[in-house]
Amino acid sequence: MQVTEYKPLIVAFCCNWCSYAGADLAGNNRLAYPADVKIIRVPCSCRVNPSFILRAFQRGADGVILCGCHPGDCHYTTGNYYTRRRMALLFSMLDYLGIERERTRVEWVSAAEGAKFAATMNDFVGKVAALGPNKRLEDLRCKK
Amino acid sequence: MQEINRETLIAKAKELLDAGTVDRLLGWKRGEFDWDVTPAVFTADNLGEFVYNSFCGANFSKYLIAETRKSEKKVLVFLKPCDTYSFNQLLTEHRFDRERVYAVGIPCEGMLDVAKIRGLSDNVASVTDGETVKIETLWDGEITSEREKLLAERCLNCKSKKHVAYDELIGEDGDVLDSHRFDEVERLESLTPDERYAFWQNELSRCIRCNACRDVCPACTCEKCVFDNPNSGLENKAAANEFEEKLFHIIRAFHVAGRCTDCGECSRVCPQHIPLHLLNRKFIRDIDNFYGEYQAGAEVGSRAPIVNFTTDDLEPSEAVRRDENA
């Protein structure tokens, strides 16, 4: 039997205008963050429907992080304010159902914050790795 | 015991039908047993089949969407206090034409839960309501029980006896009550994550995905539900595994967050007796705590907190108390 080190799979939803550019900047500055983070670019953080987050868990994610512009800096003026309310309610509900609260997070990362992006991802991956594989929101049919 | 009876309602219906105010009414039709009442449309011809008893819990607000489209004439509907909140909420969402409805508010003393009655005997023949409820059984003899003990959960924690919308009222209007409806949510919140997970795993694993909770919900009024839409990626007709159960119930509750009036229909119709109202109430409680008290349907035209914002809302990380139980 081959024993391999557990590596969590992280899905990061990044808004096109701030966080995705922030991830780009992290790359340009050669700041390291784990390769386990898979970025999905969305036009705005408020494009992320609660079902996207659940589906990411279903398809094998161990943690989901949502990054958007800082409140007040949304490219569409108010998008991330709605994200903030929506995700507050969703995360509270996941917690209510007993899903580990460390598996979900919202961070505001601007296009100039490459260092914050890398630091956030390092921290998040570390926390999720400590929790281990996602068991409570997994879909066995999606397991390879 | 209900304050009003079948005869009062039929007399009122006859009066309005004769006056030409309405040409039909939404009411309850008798089934095989006392508790088998089913919503139906009545005209002057079949008014004899109209019944009203303590099992007439159905919330008629949602039926108005389809019914008001059928004719230019008004339809008569009897609304209990909790139904009037859904009525207002649907008006807020422009789901039906107020001009085509004649709403008569009726007082309600709480509806009986047939599951609790069946818990006393498995061969119930008939139920007579009163201060003490008399239950005739086939071979267990007559059983009596205090009415309080047989009330549906949503009625025990009734949030309001006040009608928030009506054209006419029968009887006295009540008040908004100081209910204990969030006690159970608070109890669950105080458990550890593992206990909460076990609780919900136990409850939700009974789901058979009959979609009754969605179909009956007065807030679930999309023309095409995401769970019926093959392009949504959420369509699934059977609760195939644990994930599917949780996905359905989280999304169902989330889609009505801020619009749910807490009428309790979801839990009433659930054939598996899953306490679905606890999911809805969690959202209501969170919205109250995070963004200020809000009762959906209390007034027409109010804006739900989930489609609104302030610049200094709390962060999602603060919504889940990360320090506690950690």
C-alpha cells in the first residue's frame, strides 16, 4: 500500500477585478502559495451562488474560499455587500448543520494585495489540512 | 376548539356569492376521515361539501397565484392569521392581483397535528374537537386528550393571532404573540458541531425527496424551480445520498430566506416528519440577529434584508462564532 501525504483540495472563487488580479500579482512577485488552491474566476464575488459552494464540496473540495474586492471597492459598486450578507447566512447555516466552520471563508483581497493573497491561501490551506478530508459534505459518487 | 364553525363560514360564503362579490371560493373539502381535508375550489353548487375543522391547516395564499389567473371575478379565501403573512409576502412579490381576491380573516385557536393523534392509537376512526379532544377508535375505545397536547408544533409556538391583511374579519382580531419559536434553534446552536451534525444527519436522512415541502411553500413560487431545471446542475429527483439530502434542504431553505413567514407548512406536509421549520427559523433568527428584526409579510412592500445591505454589515467570519466549541 502506498502512503501519500494528505493534500487538501481548495477551491478559491476570485472576483475578476480585485482578487484574481491579486493572485496574478502574487505570481508576478513570486510569492509562494500551495498548488492545492484551484482558482475559479468569477465576474464578481456576488456571482457565487450558495449552490456553487456546496457543489464545490460535492465534487471533492476540502475547503472553499471566496475572495472579492474590499467592501466599498466593488467594480459593480455594491456586489460584494450582497455577498457579505449571503455568505454570512450560508456559513452560519453550514455551522448549524455541523459542518466544520474552518472549511469556508470569505476574504477581501484587492488587486494590490498579492502578499495578502498568498498569506491568506497559505493560512487557509494549513487550517483545512489540519481538519483533514471533507467527510461531512462529500458525495461518494464523485470520488475517484 | 375553534371559535368559528363550518356553518358560519358557509353563511358568509353564501352571502358573498349571492351578492355577486365573488363567484367562487377556496375552501376545504372533506376526505375519507376527519383529518383528510383537502383544499378545493367551491361554487354555490357544491358548497355542501365544504368543511371546516381543526385539521384545516392548509395555507391558501399560494393557491391564489393559480386561482386568480383563471377568472376576472374575485375569489373568496378564508385566511388564518399566519396565512395573512404569506398573503402579504406574495403581494410584495407581485405574485397575484389583489383586486381579484376577497380575503376574509378568520380567527384560529391552533390546528391539531394528526401525527400526534395517531401516536395515541393506530386505529383512529374519528376526532371530535373541544376543550378536551375526543378520539373515537375502532378497538381501543374512546380516548380523550387535552387539546394543548395535540396541537401542531407551529401552533404551540404561534407567532401571531393578528391578521395583517383582510377585506373583512370574522370575530375579533388578536395580537402578535411573544412566542418561543426560536427555543429549539437555540438549543441546537448550543450543541457541539458533532452533535448538531448527528442530529441533522438523523433528520435529513429520512428525506424521500417527495418535494412536498417545496410544493406547499407559499414562498417557493418560481415558475421553474432549480430542482426541476436540468440546466441548473442541481436537478435531482431522488435523495440518492447524504450529500443530496443536505444540498436540497440547505438550498431550499436558503431560497426562501428573508421571504419565509414561518407559516410552518413545510413541516406540516412532510411525510417523514422532518422538522424543516428549524432550518427556516435558523435563517430568520440569523437575519434578526445580524440585520435587525424582520418579519416577512408583516407589511406589503417591505424589503427583505437579504436583498439589501448596509456598508457596515458584519463579516461572514463573525457570523459563525469561531472561538466557541473550537
